[in-house]
Amino acid sequence: MSKRTIQMVNPKAFMNMLDMPRGCFLAKDGDKWVALDNSTYNFWVEEFTQKDQAIRWLQGEIEVGEVAKAWDYIDSPEMLVEVSAMQGVKLNGDEAGLVLGYFEGHEYSLMAGDGGATMRHDDQYDNNHRGDIPYSIRDAIEFCWEQNEDLVMGGGIPVDESGKEYLASLLRDKQIIEQLMERA
């Protein structure tokens, strides 16, 4: 498949669908990337949290939505340990529980498919798999690192004793996540 040309546009351009020319378009809208494939005049639109995933979708390299319905939710540390091993990443049960906790705490789930392939699911969509994206175990660990950084650096932690305990637990998580990053 030849590479498609992708035009960066203002997200307001998507509002006027009737005037959209044929082609592939990408817009940054707040904290998400909006990809529009109008190459067949069917106006397919998907939202992504990562620019590279949006570009891969526009290039036809990945599918989202209906494809994910055949996947299983990774709902236990044991299942994540098993799936991670298929991707060459060794996790113990506590580490896997930590990863799943960060996903759940930010309203995401990991899903597993054949051969250990993994996908990130946005739990806001319940069983609608709109926006599901391929997500390696390495991607999952990076996600945990980013979320941990936001929590540690973002402030908002109370200055009382409970806040000190919470910050200490976040810093312990950070050490574990950094070790995972080195191994993944």
C-alpha cells in the first residue's frame, strides 16, 4: 500500500463536512488527535491520544473499532504476566497489578488478542470499541510512567499526613515503573 498524504488542519475544519475535499486529514484538538479519512468521500473519523496512532490509522496500517470485539480484557495480574511474556517482557504479579491499577485509575483497560498482541481500550466507551488502539506492553509501561509523572509533578497532593503517604506511594511506584522501563 502506498503512503497517503496527510494534511494537518484546524479542528474547526471538521465542522464543515460538506466542504471537506477528498483526502486524509489530521487535527490536534485539546489532548486528542482527530483523524479524518475522506479519501473515498465517506468521511471516516477516529480520535486518538497519540499522533503516531492517528497517522498509522490514516495510512491503513491499523484498524480500530469492530476488530477489537474479539479481544479479551486483561482482568488479572496473572493474565498480564502471561501476555507480557509473549511480548518478551517479564513482569511479576505485583508489577502487573501496578500496571493494571494505573490503567483502571485512568479509565483504561488492556485487551489481549491472538499471539499476545495487546490493545488499549478507553473504558469511557464501555463495550463500544471506538478508539481502541494497538498498545504493546512497552507502551503500557510508558503510559504508567507518564501518569505517575503527572501525579507526582502535577501538585494537588494534600500537605497533611495522608498526602505525604500518597506521595511516598507514588514515588515507590515511580521506582518500580522505571525498572520496568529498563526491562521492556
